[in-house]
Amino acid sequence: MKIFYAYGGRQMLPSPFRQLLLAMKLTAVLLMVVFLGVNAKSFSQSVTYQAKNVPLEQAFSAIRQQTGYTFFYNNADIPHARVSVSLEHASLSEALDRVLKGLHLNYSVHGKTIFLSTASAQANAPVAAQPDRNVSGKVTDAKGEALSGVSIRIKGRGTGTTTDNDGHFSLEVPENAVLEISFLGYETQDVSTNNLSVINITLQPSTTSLNQLVVVGYGEQQKATLTGSVAAISGDQIVKTKTENIINTLSGKIPGLRIVQNTAEPGAYNNTFDIRGFSASGSGGAVSSPLIVIDGVPQDQGVLQRLDPNDIASISILKDASAAVYGVQAANGVILVTTKRGKKGQMQISYGVTQMTQVVNKLPKLTNALQYLTLMNEMSMHNINNPVLLFPPSFVTPYQDGTLKSADWTTATMDKTAPEWQHSLTASGGSDKINYFLSFGYLKQDGFFKNNAENYRKYNFRSNIDAQITKRISLSMQLAGISDRQNTPSIADWNIFSTMWRNAPINPIYTDSTKAFYSNPSYNGYGFANSVAEITPGQSGYGLNKSQRFQGGLSLTYDVPYLDGLKAKAFYNYNYNVQDNKNYNKTYTVYNPGANPGDYVPVVTGGNNGQSQVSQYYASGNTGFLQFSLNYTHTFAKIHHVEALALYEQQTSSGNIFQAERYETLNTDQLSAGSAANQIGQGVSVNPSASKSEVGKLHYDYNSKYLVDFTIRRDGSSLFPPSKPYGVFPGVTAAYRISEEPFFKRSKGLSFIDNLKIRGSYGILGDASGTNGYNFVGGYNYPAGNPNPQNLPPGSVFNGEFVNGLGFRGLTNPNITWYTARTTDFGLDADFWNGKLQVTVDYFNRYRTGLLATELLNLPGSVGATLPQENLNSDETRGYDLSVASDQQFGKLFLHLGGNLTYARTRWIKYIKAAQGSDYADWVNNGDVNGRYNDVWFGYGYEGQFQSISQIQDYPVNEGGGNRGNLPGDYIYQDWNQDGYFDGGDIHPVAGTKPVNSQGTATPSAPIINFGFNIGASYDGFDLTALFQGAAGKWISYPIAYSYPLDHNGNSFAKFLNDWHPSDPTANPYDPHTVWVPGYYAYTGTHINASSTGPGGVNNAAYVRLKSLELGYTLPDHLLSKVNIKSLRIFVNGYDLLTITGLKGVDPEHPSDLYGDQYPLNHILSAGLNVTF
Amino acid sequence: MKKIAFIFIATVLLAACNKLDVPPSSIIQDPQVFTSAGGIEAYFAGLYNRLPIEDLKFANGEGYNQFNYIDNINIFTGEGMNKNVNGWANMSPNNGSTGHNIYYDCYYIIRQANYFIETMPQYASNFTSDQSRNWVGEAYFIRAFTYFELAKRFGGVPLVLTVQNYPQQSLDELQVPRNSEQEVYDQIGADCDSAYTMMFATSEERGRANRYVAEGLKSRAMLFAGSIAKYNQKDYEDPDTHKRVEGIDASQAVRYFKASYDASLAVAQGGYTLYRNTAATDKVGNYVNLFYDLTNNKEVMWTKEYSQGNAASSFDVFAVPLQEQAPIGYSSYIDPTENFVELFDGLPKNPDGSLKTVDDNGHYVYYGATPTTTQKPYSTFNDINPGPASGSTIETDVNTPSSNQIISNEYGLFEHAEPRLLATVIVPGSMFKGEIIDIRRGIYTGDISSGIPQFNQSSNNPYSNNPNIVPNTSGDGTPNVNIGNPAIQVPDGTTLRSGGLSGVFGNRGSGTISGFLIRKYSDPTKPTATIVAAGSYQPWIEMRYAEIELNRAEAAWELNSLGQTDHNYMEDAFEMINDIRDRAGATLLQSPADLADIDTIRRERRKELAFENKIYWDMIRWRTFDVALNNTVWKVLNPIYVAANGKYIYDSRPYEGNAKFTFPIKSYYQQIPAAELTTNPKLVQNQ
């Protein structure tokens, strides 16, 4: 075994591998320590085959049928041996190892072909030269249709040809040659030439992709017999995108899964995702998200986002009533994650390393001092009453002649690139009795702030062990843990961006040349905090967020005797999560310039209330999950296939939060060293909860033609009012495979269709997020929490000490309950030309009722209490999703093309609203009215810019003040109601997709149309994957810094230099004779109306981006076998390499909340290797 | 192995009976609250924090518990001027109505008080009877206080004295019409009486009421009711109930004034006296200390205190002089007017009471501090000089003086000012946090051989056009110490900023706009670095004995004027006012005859209770607002340095921003929120 160093020597394996393995054996059952990695040759199909004393070719044939891999070998090399094997879910390599055991044959796999050779000779060794002769023929499918492009290769020689458009071929062959006829989507055939000169061949379709198993709720199903709308993706497709957040790696790959990446901040895991738009917040304010189930256990988003992609076998998305089996948690769809498990066979160790370089994505460029002063003077000239130059030439000149330097706050605060590393080590294998999959992963991501002020590290391990204890009893154990730590500045990122962007370039970063004294950029009113000091831990302190997430599960399965196909299973899982945060918010000193040059006056700033403070937060939570199930599978009379499931599960959760804060009188970062004065130490109650559920499921399959699934689930929860503790959620999904009808099979004209299935589903699902508020319980909240943290304290100060007050809960609603969603889906799955084209189309509709709202009929204020929320509102989400895929083969070139698209939009069916004064006000202000889409953006129309004073004078619409203050370049807004005035009456819908939460503020959301397109190609050892992803129907408006320059007299984005301004900067802009230079933005001092369209207002943020591009090369086996390496793949990858969008200067996914002052997104360039031993 | 598996499965089956009745741990019920003193304390902690106390977090138009101290009601009373209100609008007071539903918030508190009054007796056995009586009394006090806040705004409001429930009660039952204003005041009086009879003589904890606080509230509320009965000119009756929801019959005046007078007498039984703990020679220091000495202060009756991290006020952020501005920005948002300063004694005045800035020839009077004048850096109640404020952000052009140092000529006009004025207002050239507060509008560089004639009083921009004056910035909104405030060398060789380090800036600049800054409640010991939003912890004194003495004097005067002779009311009023004046360091009245005009007592109130958010309501109950505010522009005093002689002239003029204030008579009663009229059709709107 050989150890490969990772990359550049920076991250090396910490200890000799062999020792590690020894340690692993010692703790064999528990876990193995590994380094992240990808097994490039993880053959996803498995082989189950039992045979005694059969010819070798027969074993090959079985493997070919099950895996779709074809064999390529020289007949002479193959001994006439008979083999005996027993394979159960064995991987391809295991199967080959076992079948070829002792036969002195080597094999190598290229694409979908297995090349065999004797141990002494290579597969492509030339055979003895003999005179060739011509063979020709025609290849057709079972219905007699000609097949073009079929690969015809001479076995043992490696040469061949392909059929033409009519299916004909012609080839020079040696004596007794065997032709291998292979074509994607068809069973490969070997044909002996046997002195024949014309050979006509009929190929039989293969059905491998349709036989693929897909994980569904509480079970698995073959893709061909799926009845619900379920999209699945395998682990090897996930790892093709190289980024740290598993959600982002799925972007553009799964139809119906909508993802917006909000940041590249290390460890923030901030993205927004939903299934088919099913997360649109209820009017109750709670944003509901899909249920996430990992290996059968419900988990929170934090676990999913931190999963090691190398651990994942597959992810399934349940989009319709197929989710109904999850009952009250399922209304927003379900994400099912299955991790890898061991397979019988030799231990296989894979190590992968990826070295990544993050590059800042679209960080705005700022003005320098001269440009800044120019804009400042423009703004002060932009004053109709008193146009003056705020900064006279005497002030500007020193910056022109270089006496004074411009300060570049951005460059001083941020780097343009930051490194990132991923390592993974996995080991898997098994025997007849025990299979295991063990993995260890490590991720380190640095941030863009200088001083590496923000960075993230993550460690994860997983151990999945399956054991057959007795003939009828098997046991599975899964242990997993994720531990991470995020180092941050003590000041929130967005705050640092705010200050960095607003510190005027005329204010120096340091007061002196030795850079020992940080300046106070706010001393003259043209700046805020010193952002460089803010990212320097020695100055402003630091933040440290650590989390641990552990999961342990054990299940026992019992094959019940006397009834074949009946299994009983018991499963217990325990989750334990810890969040441990610390913030050292330190005061630091900045310096004002003093009266004389060289003097400076210290100013203490930062900290909390001007004092250094240490705060710590510790939260732990645990969830016990227990499941018992009976599963019955049987096929009656060969055509009635039945699967039945009865299941009980229950879950209990509890947690604790403890929080402490102290002021530090010394420069220490320890809570223990803090002052007792004003200290805070408090616990926060985490409400415990319990639930129990019964699930029934019946799958009936008539000859693979008529398929139906019934599910029913009864959920009980402590979150529901005691008067109605249980909800029942039924679902039915059904499918009809027309392609299985005899007439269809007989028809020649339809023979190009391999599979045609129509599906339909209906289910009643729930969403309990509205019941978390315990609206059915009266009494008091204690501690009161903070009803309004800015304003109303949660208690009173008595005798100088703060006393927590009671929060009076007021009137209760004993009937409050979950939202109910009725989901309908119609779909079609079709496969053509033996898998060369695969199409899935779905139309869906989700109708929700029982969304929370407060009845309009409010009580008189003199009651002193308001009505509680009730389940009143309803909405409807409709849309479609579509996926198309095609696999093509051109000789050695394998090509995969895939595309998907989702459209989803939600409108209100019933929305409780107060009437407004007029119909127009009702239309505009009641943002959510019955029947209206929930995301309509009301704003102002934009009609360009005034070109001249005379145009302003002649302009018939009064934009305010008789347009007296308007200047050339000012924005012309649409007088939409044509009343001659531009005012509040001109508000009308200008765009879509501005979802508003219950507080009335815009929330980041997914666009209404999401699509992805991917290309995969492989040729010999090379593979190439490109993923394009995009969105349409997305608008965005950024406030303040992005929208207009010089906010708070601070610095501006350089883009605002492209503005209308007088060619003579000292000319009075209000003088009609002033000559103007046109620009994209209005004259400095004019603000765009942020809710209008136009520059800096509401802009279309549709985009297409090259989300991921990966080029890999797998070294040939013959090179590796000498060093005992099974496979070695090297790759380069680019993440978010290219974006095409109409949005200027900012990434279309960059969120607009927090004034848009947020950590940027990144491009990632990476290179790495995966090696398997 | 099989056995183990069976046992495992059997255990699972047995365990499979989760209980769904899991109560949320953050929600508690009555038995946990009413059975321990801690539970009761938490109940009251949840009520006192919501009480509508008009403290340093009360903002006009926004309501209670606000971050800002910008829109304060004292901009209407002549106490202060608001820099945000910039002279382009005619400002009308709206009593915290817009954007803030005080109506609902008050009934929310009343509901919890009613619930306590109903529920406490059921659990009384857990405590001594005195204790539970005291608490019920406290709930009555809270109800009375809250109804008073409603009554002073709306007049008669629905009296809801029991807990209402829905849907147990019909909507019709819940729709309670307005009671008469008189009924509401009678209920407030009755609740105060209940509190007085039930409560302990001393507060259980500082920050909570006792029987005398309840009686003090009665003194305040009944004076209000009496004033309405006597001075209200506009009545309105609910056409359905025929209750007078606006106004009280004049016949009730004597009864209410008497009730107020008696309540004030009762408070005197509680041992309260005016604060005189500091040496008698330091009347300024004594007056400053009154607001910070909570431990040995017989004047303070009821305070509201604040703690870090729990929404304290931001007062210092907005009040701090520009030269001591904190990194957060802001300064000088409420500036005392010259109209207010003129009320005080010890200032050179014209016969009409205005400041004497111009001599009989129409030339400005030169003022300078006499070299022997000393000024103490009023710092803390125990007179510890904290030295220069740490982390001062502004370069100074005067040396930081030590204690009792001669101060600059800017102070000239105020050399002999009444100590209470100096403790309430930072006047130009006075000290704060160990620094001379440098307030100037400009520098006069012209020839003074024939005197300086008065500047154009009607111009809004009187200085920029005067070639003899170097004004501060043009007032484009961006002046600050370094830019737009030129430093010039004056003939004596020193360098001065034309606008001073803390203003005056004519417009929206960061410095004062009136020539004055607010000292009352400005924390004299707060380091600059700790001046942050929600970072001011000075306690708010909601009730102090000086107010009770003023109430008593006023009620006595009114009773006397209404022909009551059962006491020597005028003698009593004379004693009360002189007690106040003595402590203030003001000139004492000679005899009760000096009180012939009610205005003397009212002026005393304006001076004593300034910036305590009380005067606004006094002007409401006196019904003097509509006269006082009629296109009124407050006066400012602009100190201007005269380069030729190093002295100061003071230019008194209407605020350059020209903000005008008008009080419509209609505003004596606030509009009931329109939404309430919808939800309760039995409510009638104020007319």
C-alpha cells in the first residue's frame, strides 16, 4: 500500500497509514478514522448471483445483465473453467474478484466495458496476424428497426466500426473473429463470424436504468414501478460539484428542488431551499421547510448541510403524495438521504483530497479619495437653494498631487482569495456476516477577511455496520458525528461590510506610517468604525462557534419464520446536538488626529456599551427516535406483487440552553475573569416535545403494469392541542405502464418506446410549524422572552436588580392545529430508444388550508387582549417540473446530457385582510389578496432619464415640487394612473417574486423558474462534467449602498461615477446653460426610488451560470496495478465559474436583506485526487 | 442471540407508549405564580415594565419604550427645541397617538391588574393577610395609574374593572361604551384610596409603589381633574349614553382640588422632604445630585430604573454636547430654548422679562466673566470630580480646567444665574464632565469703536451676509468640528473655531441649535465610550416630593380662589413655593401676596419640573396650550465672540430654522384610534 501525499505538503496524513489500520481493527465495530475521499470507481449497481459449477461465460452473462457492463476479451485467453459463486448485493469489483478468483485473469473497467486479459498479457495485446476478410451485415432492434451508431468491435483486437444510418456495417475481420456488438440501451452481444460473410444481428433492449432502485418513504422501489413523483440522485453525481455545503452541490441537479445560495461565509451554511416552492411562509410567520430524513431518522437542516458528500449513496426527493407517508411533517416534501453501506468483499480504502481556492465573487469596487471628493462636491452642488463646493480645491489638491494618499479600506480589510481543503478517507468491505462502511472527513475553509479572521473547520465520521447475527436475525448499527468550529470576528459580518464600504477614502486607516495606531474614521463624520480593527482579534476580539452533532442508531431485523417475506424490525436512534458559542467583544482604541501634526487623541470604542464583554452560549438538544415495523413482501401467482408495511414510531425531544455574559475589566477573554457587576447568567427553557405515529402502507403491482400505493399515517404530537391530539393523513399514488400492454409490445411503430408510464397521486399532508407557539395554552410565558428587544424589556428593575417579568399569554385558541395540504400530481415517465432519451414530466398542485391568521373581527381594545391566531387562510401552489436525459455513445465516447426545469408559484386562495379606504388602496396595500400570487412586487414604473433642462420644463407630469428641483439625468418615473402627478397613486405591479413574511418584510426566496443543464462525457480515462444552473422570474432590489452613492457621507461604489454631471464641476447645475455629461445614474444626490424599476431599483435577476465544471482523468489500470492501487483519479474543478445575468455589479443570488451588506459569494477553483487501494 | 432479539423487540413494544401530554416548560400557570413571593414579584415585574411612564424613552408620536429621545413632547412646551424638526412644518402636538396604540396597551395592563385583583384572594392563604392586601393594593395603584394615562389623553374612556373573556362573553357585552370623564377620575381616586388603605408605608422594593406613592398619584390626578373642571371650555356628551366624555362640570372643581390637596397632605405624612444633602453653599451640585442619589434621598418617591441589556434609554446619545460626542454619532437633539432660560432668576433682563442683550441704543451688550468667577464641575452627587471624560473624541481649543477654575467669557451672561438653571441647562461656557462646553454662533471681526448694532432680526440667515462675522458652516446639514467650521486666529493670538466645539449650528448640524444644552438627566459621569444606544441607565424619577409640594400649592391657590376658607390656603402655598425656591437657590417670595397671580405657581412648576415630561400635561389641564402655541417660534440665544475685546455679545432671535408650533383646541382631547371605533361601535369619537 502506498501513501499519496495530499497536496503541496500543507495537509499531510498525520500518521502512518498502517498504524491507523491497526487502530481501526481494534475499534473495528465503532469507527475508522479516515480522510475524506471519493472512490472514483464506485460501481453503483450491485450483483446478486448464485451459481454452482457453471461455465464462466454464464457468470459473465449474469453480471452483464445485472450491471449493464459488457465484457471484452480474447476467447483464447479465457479458460474453459466452471465457477461456483454466491454473490449478494456485491459490487461489480467484488463480483469480478470472486468470479475470476484463481483463474489468473486481470480485468480493467473502461466506461461500461470490462476488459479481461490473462495475468501475463494486456487486454489489448495484438493477436497473431492472419489474413483478414470482409464481413458485413445489418443491426436491428427486436422490432426490426435499423439501429445506427452501433459499436462493432473485434474482440481481442480493439478495432471495429459503427453502423450507418440504415444499420449496415462492413468490417475486415480475422479468421474466427468474435464481434462484440454493443449499443447503449441494448444488451451487448457477442457474435462469432464463423466464416460467415453476412451477419444480421438483432439487439435486445436492456432495462438497467429502469431497474434501478430508488429510495422512497420507508422502503425502496424500482424506478420502473415508481408510482409517485420522486427524483433521485446518486452520490457520485453529488460529488461532481465541489463546494462545502451539500445543499449547494445539489443546485440544478434535481427537478423541483429550488436552491438559493446566500453566502460563501465559512460555516454559515446560509442558503434557502425548498421543494417545488412548498416553503412559502404561512401567514403565521413560521417558514416551513421540507422534512429531512437521513437513514430513516428525521434530522434538522444543520445536519444535512454538514453531511460529507462522500458518505452519501443517494438522495431522493419526495415531491407529491408519495410524501404522505410522513404525515404531519410532509406538506413541504421530503428529502431522503441514504448513506453508503459496506458490501461483501475485500476491504477497499479510498482517499480523496481537494485543494480549493475561493475567489471573491463580485465585490463592489469603491471610489478613491479623488473620486469620492468629486461625488461629495457633486452632492453639495446638488442643492437648489445653495449650490456650494463642500470641498474646495485647496482640500482636493493634496490628493491630486500625491501629498495625501487615498485609503483603500476594502483591500486593507479583505483578501481576494482564500484557500479551502477537503480530505476524505473511507473504508468499506465485508464478509458473509458483516459489512461495514467507515468514513472520516475533514474540511477547512478560510474566509476573505484579512488575519484569517473568519474560518471554518469541520470533522465528520460515519460508521455503518450491518451484521447477520443468525440466519434470521440481522443487525445494523450506524454511528455518525459532525464536529465543527467557526472562527469569526466579534462583530457581525454585515456590520464589517457596512463600515468598510462607508469609510471615506480621505480617512486614513492608520494615523501613522508604522500602522501601530488605528484611525477613527468617524471622527469627521465621514466614516464609521475602523473595519481593519474590527477584523483584528487583538483589537476587537473574536467569536467562536462550535457545534457537535452525534447520531447513533441500532436496528434489528427478524425474518419471521413460517410466513415467507415477513420481516419484523425494531430501530432505535438517538441524536445529541451541542452548540457552544463564545463571543469576546473587546473594546479597542482608535485615534483622532490631534491639534498638531503627529498628535493623536485616543478614543476607546467597540465592546458592548463601551466595555469589553465575554458572552457564552451553550445549547444542547437530544432526540430519541423509536420505530417498530412489520414488512411483508410477496408475489402471488407470479403477477400479483404485494408489499405491505405496518409501522409504529415515536420521538421525544428535549434540550437546554444556557447563556452567560460578563464584562471584562482586564484584557481577558475568560468568562471566569469577568466582573460580577452587570453579569448575566440565564437558562432558556427549551420546550420538550413528544410524538407518536402509526403508519400503514400497501403497494400492489399487477404484472408491473398496474401499480398502486396506499399509505395512511396517524400522527399524534404534544404540540397539538389536547382536544385534537391526532391527525390522519392518507395518500394514494398510482401508475399505469402502457408500455407493458400487449398491444404496445406488439406494435412495431411504438417499439422505440421502452417505457411509458402515467402516474397520478393525491394525498392529504400536514405541516405542524404553526403549532409550535402553543396557542392553545394560556397562562404566562416565563421568562417573558423579549417581546420587543429594542424597546420593551422583559422585566423590571427593582432595588437596582433586573427581575424577569411574566409574559401574559392572553386568550387561547383551543382548536389551533396544523396546516393541511392537499397534494395532487400528474406525471409521465417515458424512456425512448433504449434509454437514449428519458423524459419525466409532472404537473402538481398543492392546496393548503388552515394557515394561521387572526380573525378580522377584533375584540374591542378595552378587553385588553387580542384574538389568538386561528387556522383561517389558504393558498395554492401550482407548477410543473420536467426532466430530460439522454445517454449517447460514440465509440469510446460516452455522453450524458440532462436538463431539468421547475416552475412553481403560489397564490392566496383565502387571506384574512382588513379593508382599506379605497379599492385602489385595497389592491396596493393588501399585499396578499384572494387569488393573487403571493409574490407580486408593487412599485413604480421607470421611463428613463431626463436629457435636458428643457425636457424637464416641458415634462407634463409633476414629479414633486413642480419638477423645480429636477436636473438632467434624474430618473423619470411612470405616471401610471395618468393624473399628471407622480405620487403614491402610481404604485402598480412591476415584478414578481417578492415574498413577504408576516412582518411585512421581504424574504429571500427562490425564483419562480429554476433550471439546470448538465453534460457528462467520458473518453478513455478522461471524464468531463459541466453543470449549468439558472433561474428566471427573479427580481431584486438592493437598498442604500447599492442604490445610491454617499449614504451617510460615506464612500460609494465606483459604479456611481458613471453619472450625469456638469462637465464643469463648479458650474451651477441649476443654470440652464450648464453643459452636462450623460451617465447611467442620475446626478449625485438623486436617490433612485428603490421600489421602482430602473438603475438601482427593482431589477431582473435572472441568470444562468456554470455552476460546476469538472475534468478528471483516471489513470490506466496497468499502471496502477503495479503499485497495488485499484484506481486513481485526478481532477480539476471550477465552481460558479461563469455567470450570465443582466444584473449589474452584484451576484444575482446575493441577498438584499441587511442592506445587501453581506459576505459575498465565491468562485472556487479546485484540484484534487481520489485514490482507492 | 434470538432471545436477545426478542427481548429487544419486546422492550420496544412495551416502551411504545409515548405520552403526548408534554407541557411546554416555558409556559407556567397560576398555581406556580400566586403561591410564592417570587411569582408575585415576576407578575409585577411584567406590569411595571409596561406601565405608561413617560420616561426618557417616551417619544412624541411613537409612544413608550422608544429608542430615541428626538421627538419629545417638551418641544411644545417651550422647554426644548428639537433639531429634527427643521422649520418647514407647522408642528402640532399629537400626544403620542400616531403609530402607537396607547389605548390598547393601557387596557392590556388594566386587564392584568384586574386579573390580579380577582385572582390574588384565591391564593391569599399562602401569605400573611397584610402581604396579600398590599399586593392587591399595588394592583389597584397600577390600574389607577394606567386609567389616568388614558383619561388625560382621551377624557372619558370605558371603565373595565373585571377581566373580560371571549368567547365566554358575547361581543355585545365586551363592547363597553365610554364612561364620563368624571366617572373615570372618580374611579382613579377610588383606586388610589384602595391602594392607600391596603398598601404598606414603604415600597417592598425600590421601583415599586407604596401607599404614599398611590396618594401622590391621587394628588396628581385630582389636580388634573380639578383643572379640567375649572378651565375646560369644550364639553362633549355621548349622544347615546348622555355621559359627558369630554369635560367635567365646574361644580366638581372644589371637590377635586380638595381631594388633591388632602392627598398631598397625606403624602407629607410619609416623611418626604426636599433633597438638601449637599452642602448648602453648592446649590447647583445639590440639584444635580438630587437625580442620582437614590439611597438617601427623601425627595424621590418612585423611580423607574434600567439595567444593561434590557432596553435602557439612549438619552445620553442624543443629549451629549457635540464636543463629547460618542462614536455612535448624534448630539444635542433636545436643546433648551431661550424662552425657558428666561424664566429663571439671576439673569440680566429687560422689563418684559427677556434677556438683556441689547442696550437702550440698540447696541449689543458685551459680557465677560469676572476674573474671580469660579465654576464647579458639577459631576456627581458626592462631588467627586471624575476628571476629563475618558476617550473624548474632540480636540479642544481650551485647556481642560481643573476644579473651580475660571471659565471663559462665553459664560458672561450667566455669571449670577439661579443655581437651578445651571443644574438644568448647560449654558455657554459652563462645564460638563470636566470640560468647558464651547458654544458659539460665530466670531465678530468688525470694528467696534461705535458699538455693534443689533443684527437684522427678521433674516433667517443673518450672519452669512454680514461681512463682519465669520459664521460657522452654511448649514447644509454636514457641519462638524473639522469641516465647515473654520478655525480662525483672533487678535489675542489664540485659535478659535467659529462655531464653538458644540455649536451653535443654525440648522441640522450636530451641535446645539438654541445655544443651550440639556443638563438635567445628562449623566455627568458617563465615559464617552459607553454612550451608546440603549446604554443610559440613569434612573427616571417618576414622582418626587417637589411635585407634591407644587401640587399642594396649586390646589391651595385654586381652593382659595374658589372661596374655600377651611385652611389658610395662601399661607400654605407660600410656604410650599418658598421651600422649592430655597432649595433651588432662587429668590424667595416675600409674602403670600406675591402669589396673587396663579402664573407664579405655574412658572415655578415649569422651572422645577422641566424636562421631566410633566409640563406638557400641565399645559393641557390649564388649557393654556392653544394660547401659548399659535404659530409660535421658540427663541434661541446665539453667543458671538467679539474679536476686538475678547468678550461676548448674545444675539437673541427666533429659531433660524423657523419651526412654528400651533396647538388647535381640538387637541386637548386626543382622537380615539379609528380601529377601536370599528371593533367597538359603542365608542364615540372625541369632537
